[in-house]
Amino acid sequence: MKGKGKCDYCLYYDYDEYFNYYVCEMNLDEDEMARFITGNYSECPYFQFDDEYKIVRKQM
């Protein structure tokens, strides 16, 4: 999976109700932000799979 498509599954990609769209919650520098907006990157160094059931599995 390349580009923003992978962001949909990232822990840091969240919906901002104030702006009414999804944003990356990581503090990106200027170059990283430009690549994020244009989708011109192959791998995000900050990608972390958003596993909402991780805590539940630990409790079992």
C-alpha cells in the first residue's frame, strides 16, 4: 500500500471535527508535510498500525 491509502490505517491519522477532514497528528517538518499533502512518498517513517483491539487482547 502506498501513499495516503496507508494513512487510513495509521494510529496518527485522525478526523478533525473543527476542520471537517482527516489530519496527520504527527509533528511533520516542512518537507515531510509537503510529501504527505502531495502523496509523494512510499513509506511513512511514523506509520503505526491502529489496532484498537490491542488492549482487549491483553486483558484476555
